[in-house]
Amino acid sequence: MTRRRDYQRGPVTLRGARVPASTTDQRLLDTRGSADWVHTDPWRVMRIQAEFVEGFGTLSELGRSVAVFGSARTPADHPSAALAEQIGGELVRAGYTVITGGGPGIMEAANKGAAAAGGTSVGLGIELPFETGLNEHVNVGINFRYFFVRKLMFVKYSEGFVVLPGGVGTLDELFEALTLLQTGKVTSFPVVLVGSSFWGPLLDWLRETLLAEGMITPEDLDLVRVTDDPEECVRWIVEARRERDARSSDTAL
Ligand SMILES: CC(C)=CCNc1ncnc2c1ncn2[C@@H]1O[C@H](COP(=O)(O)O)[C@@H](O)[C@H]1O
């Protein structure tokens, strides 16, 4: 039998020497041969999609949520951990689900406060070379392979970020939110920095260097607020929600 000139593999057309000797379903059903294909990029896309499906499916049912970020290395007896724990509890009492990265340190403290207050305490974990696993205070946990999928979940399913002192992971999450706000990809999204002595020098640098050199506008500095008081932090989040709800009911009229 002569081979067809065009071979259609889904949307891909193959001709001549590129026409394969077997069909896709033959290859799927034929279990012999190398398993290298599971490490190829097209297969990876399926895994990425599966993470989105799991994440969307689980988090869309959790109601109003706020994400709390901060160092994975903060010891449990550090004052920042006490603040995070208090904020976790206050957020639950204000009607929120608390979402963290599910790891140790500040994340664990916020999850602890949320769980102790009887709330939903979410951990969006990440596969890391030095596996730490979800902390014991998480009562809904998802473990992600991909940082970028997990990052989207924080923004999509929370209505504000609370950021305690942390390292590069925390800064990454903070600046992700600021970039999305600055470019209008998210609106009415409160970002509260907790710890004025820790965040003060960063804010000074943003003002004295970035603003002075014209890299940001004065309004960009209004995107974040700083406090040392857990109650004030949660109050700002609740106020932002009221403003947003009032605006959306205005536009509905
Ligand atoms: C002890 C240790 C390094 C454990 C790592 N285990 C982790 N588990 C979950 N999320 C993490 C972890 N490390 C970093 N992150 C992410 O990055 C942020 C903290 O990173 P960092 O410590 O500030 O830079 C967290 O808000 C979290 O979203």
C-alpha cells in the first residue's frame, strides 16, 4: 500500500519522510518501548493543565480568601510568627479563608492561627529539592510542581495579600502583586506589609531611588500600606472589600 502524502496528527500535517509508521493511538496502546516521552514538553503541558484543573477546582469553592506570605525560615518564637498567627486568626474571624504557601515559618504560623480560629487553612505547597511538606496546620492542601501555576492561584483566589518579613520568595510574591496592580491586571487588591522596621528601608528605596529616577509614579507607592498591628491589617482588607463591593453594586445599577 502506498503511503498517503499528507498525514494528519491532530492539527499537525506531516509529509514524506516525516509520516510516522504508526498512529497516535497505536503508540498509546503499545506499552513496549522507552518511557522517555513522559519527559517531553507536550506531555509536560498536560501535567501543567492538570495542576490548573486541580487548583481551580479546589480553590473556587473556598469563598473569600486572603493570602499571607513571609519567610519559610522564621522560628516559631519570633515576633513575626506571633503576628502571622494573630493575623491568621483575625482573618478567619472577619470571614476569610487563609491561604499560604503551606511551608514552615510565617506560613505555618498563619495557618496555625487560621486553623485554631476554626477556619479554612489552605496551603499551596511547592515541590522543592529540599522537601519540607505541608505544615500540620493546613486543612486544605495542594502540592504544586510548578511555581508559576501556584503563583496564579494565590492571585486568582485571594482578594488581598498580607506580606510579613521574608526573603526572595516573599519579595517575588510581593512584586508579582505590585506588577499586576500597576498594570491594571488586578484592581482593588489590598497589599498590606506587616512590620514597619523591616519594610521601611525597602519603601525608602522605592521612594528615594525608583521614584526619584522616574521608574515608578507617586501613585505606585500608594499600592501598599504598612502596619505593625494585626487588627489594622485585617481592617484595611475588609475596608477594601467594602469599597469594591460598593463599586460593583454601583456599576450594576
Ligand atoms: C526551610 C525552607 C527554605 C523551606 C521551604 N519550603 C517552602 N514551602 C512552601 N513555600 C515556600 C517554601 N520556601 C519558599 N516558599 C514560598 O516563598 C515564600 C517564602 O520564601 P522566603 O523564605 O521569603 O524566601 C513563601 O511565602 C512561599 O510562598
